[in-house]
Amino acid sequence: MKSHLEFEAKTVELAIEKACIDLGVSKEELKYDIISYGSSGIFGIVGAKNAKIYAEKNITADSNRIVDEIFNDEPKSENKTEEAKPVDNEKLSEQTEEAIEEIDIDYDMLLNAGIETLEKIISLITDKANINTSVKDNSLFFDITCSDPSVLIGRKGRTLEAIDYLVEKILNKRQKNRIHSRIDVEGYLEKRKEKLISSALHLADKAKRLKKPMSMGEISFNDRRDVHMLLKKESGIKTRSVGNGHYKKLIIFPQNGNEEKKDAENK
């Protein structure tokens, strides 16, 4: 099954239409990056170049509908409930890491539900895969092996992150206490984490040497959490997330002596 490809046409809009037809999705379900807007050349003939886009199916589009379809056998309440307020996952994660409470969670039920959900999602993307599970620090881990890992990982790991988002959303519908899930495909997350740590330490050292803030660019919530916890132990720097949404910039700031002394006194 096709996952992500390059498409070209005379204009970006035509390239988008071509991608929608080829991938069998609507424009709202298409995720794309513009590689080139193209050019008309001289008199529209000599040197004319097509517009190019990189496109893939946006698995997060209409995620609530996907969740409901996967569990359409669940009874729906007739009473209207107040819409839940958005939760700051980053603050919640930091609080959880500082003090993890003993909570009553049926891990076997959640693991089975996670496997069932993953099998349904994976069947829409690629051939059948094997799923191994484990539990660590109140988090659920699902490790997937399949014949075509790249189709589940996606560009820069975005497809894998989208799958993780959907599974966690579904699992948290089944119980009161919030649970975190991490989904990996054949060790991809561990390899990416190694590169992330190397980059974070390099930029932290550079920030201290040059006395200037350094940016790691826009990275996911899980990656930001890993970097925050890693650099929390490093002296002479502070980290901060900037922006809105799931992907935010992570900035590494150098600290002067007075700031370090003040932080130490507050601990």
C-alpha cells in the first residue's frame, strides 16, 4: 500500500489533486510539503518546471471518528457532557515524573486493548505485524516488527507518532487514571533517542561556550520531555519549550552564575 510519494503537476493545486487520487484520500486527509512551486519559464515553453509536493495520508485526520469506528460497539451515553478542557501534557508529565502515585490500573486489559487497536490500525497501512508488550513506570510499551517498518514509521517518525497518539487516546477512554503509551517499530525510537541525546548535549555545550541560546527546532512532546529530563542534570543551562501544539521549539539557554545560585537556593 502506498504511504508517501512525490507528486508533480503544472501547479501545486493540481499536484495535490493528483496525490489525493493516487492515495485515495480527500484533501482534508492529505498531509503534504511543497518541494517546488514550479515556474512557467520563458513564454510558458522554454525552461518551464512542474510544481512538486511530498505527500502522504494524514493518519491523524479526524482522529475522533477513527476512534469511534474502531470501538463502535461501545454504548454511547444519551446525556450530553461538558466538553473536556485541554490538558497541558508537558506539565502533567513533569508532575508525574516528580511524584508517581500508586494507582489501580488493569494493565492486562489495557495491553490487550492496545494490541487489538494496533492490529486494526496496522491492517489499514501494511501487512500483518507482530506486537510485543511490556510495562515500565506506569507506561505501556508496544514493540512492532513487520516486513516494511518504514511505512509505519513515516517521514521523520510522524506516522509512528500519530499511531501512538491514537492508541493512547483510545486506551485513556477505558479507565479514569491517565496512562502513557510508547509505540516503537524495530528499535527506531531508541536509535532516534541516541541521536537526540547527542544533539542536545552538543547544543548545550555550545550554548555555554558561546553564551547564546540554541534551538533544537520543532520536536514532539515525547522528545522534548526526554531532552528536558536529560539537561535538567546539566549545570549552566536551562531549557524551555516555545510555541503551540504538539510540535514546539526547544530552546537551550545559558545561565550565568547568579541564575545558577538562585535555582540552587530554590531547590
